[in-house]
Amino acid sequence: MKIYPILFFFTFLLFSCKNEKSTEIHLKNSKTIKYAKGFDIVKEEKITKLIIKKPYQKAKKEYTFILGNVTNLAENKLKTPVKSLVATSTTHIPMLELLNAENAIVGFPQTQFISSKKTRKRIALGKIKELGTAQSINTEKLIELSPDVIVAFSLEGSNKSFKTILKSKIPVIYNGDWLEETPLGKAEWIKFFGALLNKEKEADSIFKAIEQRYLATKELALKAKDKPTVLSGNLFSDVWYAPGGKSFIATYFKDANTNYLWKNSKKTGSLPLSIETVLDKAQNATYWIGCGLYKTKKEMENSSEQYQNFNAFKNNKVYTYANKKGATGGLIYFETSAIKPDALLKDILKITHPELLPNYQLTFFDKIK
């Protein structure tokens, strides 16, 4: 998805000793968020603030919640630990499970997209209620559940359902993990849930382990003797959408020590291209990693004869994430890759430098047949 990072610049001014000390506390605590650009957790004396910097695309303001012993929407106060919540994106599920907090989930829109066996059991038992669609939530059912908070997902903040829910005095807090431009930035949103659940230490520990595994895999990639060329994306309505050079997907290709052909693009989201441009630059690419939702080469051929012109297609070096699904059809890639960036990086490393991971089995991708 498109990502528009918010950059902050600090101007140094002269303050009194008291204000200088307060600023130092703010900056010190801000550093606990290392990679994510979309949120921050700040502790000022006895107050913990959860700041959502980038809740959705084109957001014009931040949202700050004071976490504590009482919920008061007028004062942006939210009682923690949260005991019950409605999640709205499948990326929320594995983070909550890692924190052993899946029992807090009481509702979810389009539960069929949840792949986790653990959470599917709770759905089957009726402990997680079906709430319609993400963009048109069944507000009556949700209000009846009376959760402590709704962890919202929204493309542009225009969801009318959330406005109705707020009028019912149920807090809505946006989770913008999908807008992050780096793999570790996405994974660091587990600290967002850690703050809500009073499990900050657990979240920090889990993230550090993810970070260590990711950086170790990145280091391993440097041992590769070559940098194979990589193509990604596919045609949609005669436009080829490829990951921009500053996107999190391009970061994976870079960290796997490959030569992504649009690495010099400044785009953080999708890069729209003509098929002629893609053929001219990537016809001889060694690998095609991420070809959309195609499951077979036959599907690709039926969709566009142009795909047959790529060497990666001819040489059977096209990889898809569309074949690995949960019991009810949810894609494992969309649900868990955000919290498993180390596994996704290993997948790309295994595909492009198989000698470095001889015994590793692909987690998200499959070679298309």
C-alpha cells in the first residue's frame, strides 16, 4: 500500500532548566520506538501517552491518547489494560496472539480472512462475533459487544461506522502499521498493542527477538557472491504496478542482497508503469518475486500474453504468495508477514541465494507452476 512517512526535525532553542529536563524525558522515551514512523509511546512522569502520528493516508493531524485508570473521550483518556477489543485488520491478530491476548478479541469484520488456527477456534465457539466488512461495520452488533476499544483500520479516515461508534462512547484508535515503509517498522507496531494491554515489556522482548533475527538474515545475505536481478508486480487494467524504490518491499530486496530493477525510484508506494517500460527494463530479470494473486502460469497466460515475454516466466522463476491460505481462504502472507519480517526476508534469500539457506523451507512464497 502507499506509504507517506512523516519526518520530524528538531530545532535547538534555549530553555529554562525545568523545560530542558522535560524535553530530555520526551526524547528519551521517544527513542523506544526505533523503526516505526507512524506512532510513538511517550512517558512523562506518571503519564503514558500513545501518539498515533500517521493513522491513515493523508492524515492532517496526530491523535494522542493518555493511558491510565479511566476512559474519558473528552480528554482523550483510555483505560488500560484493555480487557476487550474489536480488531479490524488481520495483521492485528498475530500481534495479539504473540502477546497471549487473543482472548481480548470480541469482534472482527470478515472473520473468514483470519487464518490463525488458535483464533479460528474462538470464532467457531462464538467468542469472536462477525461484524460485516471493514468499511461498513455492523455498528449495532459492535455497540452491543461494548468493547473497551476498537483498533481501527482505515484507508483515509472517512469510515462513517467509526463516527457512529464514537458517539456511543466507545473509543476508536487507528492502527497504521500498513503505512510503514520498512519491514521492522511494521513489526514494531506490536509495541502499540503492548501499550494498550500493559504488556510493554513483553512487546519489547518479542520485537527485539524479531529484530535480531532479521538483522542476522540481512548479514547472512552479504555473503552472497552475486546480485541477481529482481522484478516484482503485475498488470492491472493495462498498468503495471511495481513496488517503489523506497517501499518496504524494495527494502526486502535490498536487504536480501539482490538488484531490484526499480530500486532508484523515490516512490514509497506503488509505481505505475507501462508494460513497454517494464519489458524494456526487466525482460531479462532473473527472478519475478510477487506476481499478484496469480496461482498458476496458466492463470497468468490467460490474463495477459505479455507475461510470456519475461525470461523469469520462461525459466520458471516466478514466485507467488497466493497459494498459501488458511482454512477459510485468508492469505497467510497478508496476515502474518508484517510480524514475521525475518521469515519473509529468508524467503527472498532462499529464492535468490539458495546456497545460503540450504535447509530452509519457504514460509510465504511458492514457485508458480
